[in-house]
Amino acid sequence: MKTYQYMWRMICFRPWLYLIDCVLWTLIHVAPVLPGLVAREILDTLTGDAQLGLSVWALIGLLVAIALGRAVLVLGGALADIPHRFSMSALLRRNLLERILELPGARALPESTGEALSRFRDDAEQAENAISWTLDVIGTAIFAIVAVGVLLTINAQITLLVFLPLAGVVAVAHIAATRLEQYRASSRAATGRVGARQSLAFATCASAGSGVASL
């Protein structure tokens, strides 16, 4: 199964919850554009070039209303995101356990116990994050489009001079993310080995304790 197919099937598990979560977090990411537009209107009001025709105090009240609205959006986003994230990881752990119980005892855990625990804990969490972070990608992409559009209407030359270096930073960050993913895989393998050694040590201590008790 391709990665995009897996992610799509996870999203389709509870599509309405994902859609609500997506809408709320998209609004949360785009909301910072509004204070900037209001601040511009305040400056234009002071210079006599305002377009809305509102007083400075009315615009300040609008800023307060935007801040309160964004706080409500963040609360709603958290209330939607928490059950959505939990349902994703719970579904994966439930399916993993069901598959283990379906297999014969000798084949249920082909890897070490520590590696199995790492898959239940870390891999399910990584899958949960992958689904949830798509919301941030969508939200930040829409925010970037809106912000660049606003800046281009103000001064196209300065906008290009600012965003071209940022594009280079994004490219470097993408390369670094690939390297970090390799480190994460190595860390997961090391965690599995440590868990296996702890299980072996516990079993050895338990066996030794049973031997002493029998004596």
C-alpha cells in the first residue's frame, strides 16, 4: 500500500471529524492575516487614506474581536483535534492487536518484544501525527497564499526579495527532515533492542527468584 493510500484510508475512517478539524485549523492558520489588515487600516486612517471609513477606536475594537474569535477557534480546534488524533492511534493499535491474536503463537511476534512495544507506542503515534499534521500543511499553505497575495498588492519587488531566500530555507529544511527521519528509524531500532534486553533481564531475575524460592 502506498503512503497516500494509507493516509486516505485513515482519513476516511472518520471523514466528518477530519473535515471539521481541517476547517477549524485552516481558519486558525489564516486568522493572523486579519490583524495585519486591520493594522494597515489604522495607519491609513491616521494618514487620511482609509478605505473602510471606521474610526481608530472602532478598528481597535475590531482587533480585540479578532483576538477573541481566534481564541474560540483554537479551543474548537483542540476539541476536534484531540478525539481525531486519539481515534487514529487507537484504530492502529486495535488492528495491530487483532492481527497478533489471529496469528499462531509462534508467528505472532516475529520480532523482539521491545520492537513490538515500540511499534504499538511509537509507530502508532507517528501515524497519528502524520494524519494530524496534514491539517497544518493545508492551513499554512492557504495562509501563505493569502499573505503573499496581500504583500504583492503592496509592493511586488520587496515581496519577491523576502520570499526567495525563504524558499531556499524551506529546501534546506526538507533535506534536514529526510536526515532526521533516518535518525528516527535508528532510534526506534535502538529502543526495540533496549526493550528486548529489559524483558530478558526481567525474565532472568524472575527465573532466578523462582530457583531461590524452590531451594
